Amino acid sequence: MKTLQMIMRYFLLLAFLVGCQEDIPSLSAVVVPSNLTITTNVASDQSGNVTVTATADDALNIHVIFKQNAAPVVVSPGEPASFRYTQSGQYSQLITVVAFGAGGTASSRSITIDLDVKLLIDQDILQKIAGDGTKRWVWNKEETGHWGADAAFNETNNGFQAPPNSINPCAYDDVLTFSYDANDNYGYQLETGAGDETLVGWADVNVFFPNATPSQFVDECRDITSPNSTAVKTLDTDTSFLIYEEDGDLYLEVENSTLSFWSGATRYKILELTEDFLFVRGDHLPLLETIEIAYYHQFRPEDYDPNASGTQFETLVWADEFDVDGAPDPTNWTYDLGTGNNGWGNGELQSYTSDPENVVVENGVLKITARDDGAGGYTSARVKTENLREFTYGRVEVRAKLPSATGTWPAIWALGANFETVGWPTCGEIDIMEQTGAEKNTVLSTVHFPGNSGGGGITDSTPLPTSTTEFHVYTVEWTADELKFWIDEEPVHHTVTNDPSRPFNDDFFFIMNVAMGGTLGGTVDPSFTADTMEIDYIRVYQ
């Protein structure tokens, strides 16, 4: 009976939509499609993939309803319609096929298929999204997160971005629960908050709620799950999920449900997935294909503590406290020397030296000073631990105060130890902290690797108005799964996924320097004489 009601509701909606069309120049003969034939192909590999092919005399198109409440798959007569069932086990499933003809006429037929489904998700991925069996996620509301843009754009575009804690609370009080059991059943539950409402994208309000009068570009709180909802279509709050790879990308699919924000998407491209961070893209899929928008969402585990810096690295394995005056400790540090022609490039203006005027330990701090050389150029220093102190994974902390002069480009970073053999960016680069020559109230953290080199690095910026007047602790926690960046033990402001395909799984060495001008240094203050980056300590925990 529920299936029949759903079909009737679908017919009414279609009649309403057809009735709204303008300026129909002529009417075709009203002929009800007949001789509706259906063939099915159920995959034998337990994948849950099913293909239905239907034909009918006088049919204009075919709508295949694979599951109650699921959106129909619309195809031409004779064109295969595909669907993947995500419930594991052996069971029967009703499929309804509707053939539509001219004038809104239709004929339908239902068939039952037998399924034997056993879906498997990579255990590492499963543990990240569902924990030890059940894991609850909420919106990452403390940071810039939810945003939308033209679907033709990619995830690095500059579309609309919601500032921290600025989305309607009816989204923030939703909970997304992923679970699994010993029989490879993968459950998904959407717990909506007050009023059983969740957030509906502005482009979908008037599509799924025909009596609504939405404001353009304003998302609305709506009940999309109650049987008494005024929505034309309702979604499941207790259903299943599946994660799979397609064309080299990872996808998360929730069956007839949504990841809190309803844009019509039930399939999401996973952009990042760690134990405490889920970043997805869902393409807008309305009933009426009138607009193309891609929506990007970030989630955190419900019990996530943003103030808890990583604790798995507790053993101090190396440090330099810079407590002996003079040249930097030669057991820890060596130098890059000369001008940009020696390989650092970027249009930088300085020449690097080991002169005490440019690099010295005094009063418990390492001082790297850039100077006007009096002859139209600049000198500075670049110290490194290459071939002396190199590490794979760990927690790196550097306490530093940055130069304030316009045109100075300070950096605290790490480079793959195989740099001399494979070159850059193949070796990988981890910028724990760098600051441009113009933005002295902001600091950056960035990673570079093939495909993300030069200006295409994966980066994030953090406002820090006291970066040049006070010491701050810049931290990266680096594992086989991710790189997380902190400042002063404050909440994580940047997380980058790591995996075996990226170069962040081998030894890296540290570099600290102050460049002048160039790509990020920009124009140097004409009155510049000298300025210093001071480093109180560098510590590595594993």
C-alpha cells in the first residue's frame, strides 16, 4: 500500500509540473503506453548492482522506482536503468516501472527480484568513519565550512563559504551516525534536532515543498522525515551507507537520506577522511534539473575536543633549546649559502650567509636576521638539519617570534630528505609556519607535493596579530593518516590527509630562514635596514 501511495503521489507531482509548462504549441494524441516489458540483470558478484531495461509501445520515457521513497531513475525506452542496493543479506525487492506517454498518460508494472548482497568496505576506511562499530558526527561549526559553488567548479574554488557558527542551528543540532556489524551491514542514521527539522537548500525548497514561498539564496529549516510532512518526498532517518572507489575517487553514499543538509544529493565525493575529520562534496540533484550547485560540508566526531592536541607522541626524541651562545650547534645545523641562483629561486633578493650578523644564538634564542647590505642587496640566513636530524612522523613544536618589516618572508618548514635525488616537489614539503611580506597579522601552514606545487599548495591561513611582537608555538602533528597544524595549543586550524601515495611517509629535515622579497615576500620597504626572526626552541616528539 505504501508503494502504491508513493506512486500515486509521484503521478500527482508530475501532473502538476506538466500543467505548469507554458505555450504548448500542439497536443499529441493521447495514447496510453502498452505492452510494457521488463528485463532485469542482477549482478552475481554480491555487489548489489541491478540493471532494469524496459520498453513499451507509445512510451516517451521510462521511470524505474527501485525502492520505496527512492527517487526514480528516468531513462528512454530500451535504455538501461541502474541502481545499487546497499543492504547486505538475502532478500526480495519490489521494483516498479512506469511508462509515460503523450498527454501525461502512463502504465505501470511491478516485479520482484531476489538479491544476495555482501558489501565490503576497506577496514581502515570503515574504522575512520564508523569507529569500533558506531560513530557519531556533527557539523564542523567552529571553522569556515559549509559552502556552495557552481558544480563545474572544483573544491578549490572561491564559492560561498559560511563563516564559523553561522549556519542555521537546525543543521548544527543534527547528528550523523555510521555503524556496522559482523555481517557487513552498514547502517546510517540521521538524528534531526528540534522540531525534527534539518536544513534544506534554497534551490530545493520550492521543488520539494510546492506550497512554499522561499526566499532566493536563503536555506530553510524543514521537516523532511515525518509521515505528516508537507514535503512531496520524505527521506529515511534510519537507512544504510556505502563507501566505494570510482575512477580513482572515494565516494560515500547514504541510501535515500542526506548528510544533514538536503540538496537532493545522496552520493558524496570524499575529499578528506580521517578519524576526526570528514570533508565531502555533494552535487545538487533536484527533481527539476534547473540549477547546478556543488555543496561542500565538513564534519567532526560528536566527542571531538578541538583543544586537545595530539597525545600519541609523548616521547621527546630531539630538541634544540638554543641555550649556548654563539653559532648554532653544528651537530644539529648546517647552512644553505649563496644567492637564489643556488636553487631556492622564487625571485628572492637575499644572499644567504653563515655570518654572525645573520645567524647567531644569543640569550637563549636563535636569531636569523635579514639585513640591507648597503650595496642594493640583502643578506640573511637559512639553517637546516639535512643529514643531521631527520624524522618520519611525530609532533614538531617551534616557538618563535617573527620579523615585522614589509618584504620579509620568514619560514619554519621541512623538506623530504630525498630532495637531492628526486627533486622538488616530488620530495614533499611541510610548511609549519610561513608569513608573507605584506600580511604581518596572518600566518600560513601549507603542504606541497606533486600536483600541489608552487601556488597550488594545500594551505590555510590563521589571523595572528601578535605574530611579530610575541612568541607563539607553531606545531605540526604528522602521522601516516594526516598532518594537523596548531598554534599555541589552540584548536586545529588546518588538517591535510596523508596516504601511501603522498611523499609524507619518509624522513624529512627542518629548515628555518628569512627570505627577502620574491613570490611571498613581495615589495620590500624602501626604508628597510634589518629585522629578525627569533626561535626559542624546536622539539620533536614521537
